[in-house]
Amino acid sequence: MALYAELHRHLGGSVVPRILWRYFQRNEPGQSAQFEDYAAFEDFYTRPRNTLDEYLELHTIVEKVQTAETLPYFIYRLLRGAYVFENLAYLELRYSPYLRTPEHLSQGDRIDATAKIIQVVGEASQNTPYPIVNSQILCMHSKLPYEVNKAMIDLAVQFPQYVCAVDLAGGNHQYAERLPEFVKLYQYALARGIKTTGHLYETTDGCFPELLPYLNRVGHGIQIPLLYPELLPEVAARGQCLEVCPTTYLQTGTLESLDQLKIVFDRCFEAGVDIAICTDNAGLHNVRLPFEYENLLTHNIINFEQLRSCQEAAFKHAFAWKHKTRPETILNSILRPDQGSLSTVG
């Protein structure tokens, strides 16, 4: 039984189309009525977009229905699928809890409501029969005010039992306008002892070296080896890991072919930069983590030894994984000698 770690997965983008369709049919039939049938909805939900900004709009569909009341429904099904179909031992879910609060509330009241969202997600994630070690990454967002983003860091400090890091997400063009602000926020997070990652160097418009020194991991980061390989020694020296999400780059129009990722992996391996292979938005793509692995192998982008290195890197750089060894090593060590296979976990 292979067991994997997933470091970059969005809570909204994790909802597979069939689960979202059934939710709409049962609770918001007006949403499903916009489509002729499920096939039409799935095509709309999972088809590639022309730009990252167009792709990000899909998140708003799910954010609106992931409320304090409905999140346990989505969390249960997400963890069930991750365990049954992906053999995940470890999962970090990232999202903007503020965007799951009622829009009619004042900013202060929405920040207060954000704390409840974090608790709901945390309790739902730990109260399932699927024994996946999991934690939350709270997303600051390029379209949210400074006060809200700072509150995400304070809430990460407040809920260490549920939250392992903060992230920065949103449209790249808004990064440039607010770089000093985001540097200040990352400095604040690190000073409070909070781990950091951030969507950076994903597209050619999202390359901001000013933010790199403040990240423990780099969300995506593929443009570093593609366009700025001179930065790789610095990334390696800081021990930063790239969270590479192959299918995303086809879905957003960032890359024309997976084959372009071979340069990314080759240059990172040569420079000693770790890569964790991730899904980003498994629901929006209809591609789960083992299929990301298979696609890279099939296209001869990596070999099996390199895949193993990437799988090891995911556990090595996991913010909330406490063990130094892979989970199957731990689990197999407790098997009785007469047991030929692992039937249950946890």
C-alpha cells in the first residue's frame, strides 16, 4: 500500500464535479438547472481556461456554497476520496476562510466569523473514519485588505491545532501593486513563528524575487527553473521546496504541454532543489495525485527514481508531518510477522 503526501490542494478546487453537482441538485436546484445535464456541467467545470485569472473565477462557485453549515459535508467527501482513491497519508488543505463568511457582515464581523470557519474545518477534518493526517493553510489574498490578511496570520497563531501555515493567493497583477505590504505580512508571519508558502513564479506575470526570501516553500515556482535558473542556488541554499502542480499549467494556459516541465525537473534535480508533486485543484481537473505521477512518468518527464525523490520531498517539507520516515515504514513496523498486507490504517 503506497501512501502519499499532498502539500498543495485548495479546499474549493478539491470538490470533484459529481459531488458538487449532487449538492446543487439537493440544495440549490437553480444552479444545476443552468446546465442540460451532468455531462454539460462537468465539461464547464473541468475544461481548460485561457488564463490564470479566468481559471481562478471557478473558485468563486464553490466558495459561495462552502459555509459553516455545509463545510462538514464537503470535508467528509474530500477526505473519503483522498483516502480511498489516492492513498493519502498526509494532506494540507489551503483556502481563504474569510471568503466563506457572509458577505453582508462588516469586515470586523467577517473576521470573527472566519475563526468559526477554521474551527468547523478543523473539527470536520479530524472527525472522520479516514485516518489522514491533515492541517489547514490559511490563504491571504491579493484582493483582500491588509487588515484581513493580517488577521489570517493572527488566526493561524490562535489555532495551531488546526493551522500549519499561511499562503498568498489571488491574481498576480495585484501582487505588483502591493509588494511592500506583502513583504511586511510575511515578515510578521515569520516573526510569529508561522510557516509560509505563496503562489509565486507560477506564470510569467507572477515573478517577484522580493517575496522569495520569506517563503519556507514556493507555491508552483516553475518559472524559476524555466526563466530564472540563476535563482536556483539561492532556493537550494534556503532549503525551499517547489510545489509543482502539473495539470494546473495546462488548465490555465500557462504551458502548452506537460513536456515543458522536463526542464523544470531536470534543472531542479541538478541544482539540489526539492520538488513536491501536487494536484492544486484535483476537482477542477478531475486528476488525482496518482494520475499526476503517472502522467509525468508516461511523458518521460521524470523516471521512477525521481518520482520517489519527489514523494520523499513531500513528507520532508510537510509543515505538520511529525515523523522522519515515510508512513508505510511506520505502519509496516507494527504488522505481525504473519500479516502479509496492511488491511487497516490508524
